[in-house]
Amino acid sequence: MAGTTVGRITDNLAILRVDDSSTHYFEGLWEIPEGITYNAYLLDTGEGFILFDGWKRVYASELLRILEGLLDPGDLKYIVVHHMEPDHTGSLPLVASWARDAKILGHPMAFKIMGGRVAAERFRPVRDGEELALGGYKLKFIYAPWIHWPETMFTYVEGDSVLLTCDAFGGYGIPRAVFDDECRDMDWYLYTAKKYLVTVVGRYRGFVVKALDKLSKLGVEPSIVAPGHGLVWRKDPRLIMDHYRRISSGELVEGKAVVVYASMYGSTERLALHAAKALSQAGYRVSVYGFTDSKRPSIADTLADIADSELLVIALPTYEADPYPLIEYLVGLICEKASAPRRAAVLGSYSWGGVGAKAIASMLEKCGHKVVYVGERQRIHATLREVEEEVESLLKAVGSPRGA
Ligand SMILES: Cc1cc2nc3c(=O)[nH]c(=O)nc-3n(C[C@H](O)[C@H](O)[C@H](O)COP(=O)(O)O)c2cc1C
Ligand SMILES: [Fe+2]
Ligand SMILES: [Fe+2]
């Protein structure tokens, strides 16, 4: 059974968290050995309860069991849907049928996406900036489109100064802690948050910056940021907001380089590893991701690591007159989710007609990279001297780390 937590965020706001360690590939794509949490929130206004979001469908009956222990179904006045993705709404039909009088509040698009799963008369669309008063509480709904679907929005709980943000400011991982100040390994968490942001929201990262600017313009400076995944931020909400801003605006870390390669029979691997060694001797902090017949790194980690690197080196064989398929797939994802005006170099290996490196270089250029070196050669029988010469040329083109 999955771990669940019911914790107090403020006097009247509770987190209802479930720890999902069964999902190994989030969205069927992203490797998450660290797991993920789904966080719903329950506000007791004194004149009825408001539930914000929910859990994935496999945990729906578990969420209902918890709600049954906390309130009568007639006391649930509203269910606020910040985002319709099923990791937060899988439980909605069950909870909505339990609390038959609760109105469902959300962006007008949310109802469209709901596709009849809940009766139309239950739904009340909210406008951007609309306020709702209940009991001693005033809530403000703030549209935050494309974080990470078109209908996404935040709720600001005035008074308590809590901003409920669903996907925004979330992270992968199942931290033992509920709050940032209890987290023992903030470096790890900030890494999983980056990995989450890049893989899930990466395509729409410009909207993260827009949402942050919008909050500033509205004068919303939350004391607590409560996302739909991972830690709740009460000690230092600016930390996660600034982290999200830096990654979303494509800020690159000086001196950071990532070498990615694929190799079937070793010639590309030999070259890539020589290049990685030389880059690190030149002062770069290098991480290496190699796809071979004996290892396959996590695509999610590879993307996360590339997202803030100032230099990207890709080495690949030509495969059936095309770039090696895994590399083409990865570069497609880099362009969609992690492109930046970073420097890139591409090394190709072929036996009778090389096209892979040029094609990859052109993909990278089209999505904003500055390609500083393309070396495509027949390498299957390359001597050590030839490898060293190629790496020397690469290093000359790439230069030292920016800050060095
Ligand atoms: C299935 C397969 C398809 C290949 N297709 C091409 C090709 O279209 N053009 C080419 O020049 N070499 C092709 N090659 C040869 C490799 O690109 C070349 O041997 C390269 O050096 C292999 O790099 P590696 O030693 O890192 O695996 C192919 C090799 C394999 C196994
Ligand atoms: Fe989402
Ligand atoms: Fe989500």
C-alpha cells in the first residue's frame, strides 16, 4: 500500500499526500526511480470545506477513505481543479460522486477537458483574478496557462498567504519531509525538481517565467508555496521560485559540460571518452551519458543535466543513412524541452558514408544552439593518434570554460 500523509500546512489547511513508488516511467516516458507524490489540499473555512486537486486514479479510494475520516460529504462545498492531468484528477469522479453537492471550480478549459466525466451542472468556471469568499477565507484564482496544460491555474489563499500551484514549483521524488525546512538533502530535491520541470513542463518553460512575472505584478508574495508534487515551501518559497525561474529562462552554469554518445561497437565511445577526459582537464565539470550495448542511461536525467549546461558534446554513429536513432530521439527532446543558446559540438563515426553528425548539428542549430564543431569521419579503425588529433581540434574549437 502506498504511504499517505495528512499534515497541517496552516491552522485550517491540510495537505493530503500520497507517495507513488509504483510509477517507474512518469507519463510513460520519464525514468523516476525516486518516485513522485501527489499532493491535494483541504481547507476548513469554518463554513464548509474546499478540496484542491486530488490523486491519480489508482489511489482514489484511498483519498476518499481519508476524506471520509475528516468531513461529512455535505460539508465539502467546492473542489478546485487547478489542472486536469489525471495525476491530479484521477480521483475526481469518485470524490465528486461522494460529495454530491460540491461545486467543481476551474478554468473554463478544464470543463472541456473533463469531457463529461462530471455532470455539467456541477461545474462553475472561474475567471482570471476572480475571488471567492467562504467562512473566514478569501481565495483568488490566478490563471497560469501551460503549466503544464492550457487550463492550469493557481489559487492564492489570502490571509494565510498560501499559493497553491499544482505542477508549478513541484518536483519528483518522495521526500521524507513534507516541508522544505525539514528536508535533509536539499541538493537532491532541487535536482529532482529540475528534472521534473525539464521533462514535464520543459516545452512550456516560457510560461513559467510569465507566471512568475504575473505574480510579481499582482503583488503576490506567498509565505507558503504548496505544489501538487513534492515539498511544500514555508521557510523559503523564493528558493523554489527562483530555481524554477533560472531553469525556465535557460540560465546556463558556467564550466558545466555534458557529453552524450551512442556506440554499437566502441569507436564512438572511445572518442567520446577521450573528449570527456580532455574537457575535464581543460577545466570543465563534465558528465557523461553513454548509450551502448551494455548500458542505457536515463533519458530524464540526461535532459535534466543538459538543461543548464553551457556546453553539449554529442558523439554518434551513422545508422542506415541516418543519425543513430536514440541520439536523434534525444536531440529532438533537447530541442523541445531544454534548448538554449549553449555551445554544442558533434562528433560522427561512419563506415561508408557519414550523415549522422551533420544532421544532428543541423537539428541543434535550428533550435538555437551555437554549433562550434562538427567532425564526421570513418573511425572504425581509427588509431589512438587519430583520436587524439580529433579531440585536440574539438578542444581548440570549444575553448576553455566561460568563467575560467
Ligand atoms: C545497423 C548499422 C547500420 C549502419 N549504417 C551505416 C550507414 O548508413 N552509413 C555508414 O557510413 N555507416 C553505417 N554503419 C556503420 C557505423 O556507422 C560505423 O561502423 C561506426 O563507426 C560505428 O560506430 P561504433 O563503433 O561507435 O558503433 C552502420 C552500422 C550498423 C551496425
Ligand atoms: Fe501536469
Ligand atoms: Fe502533475
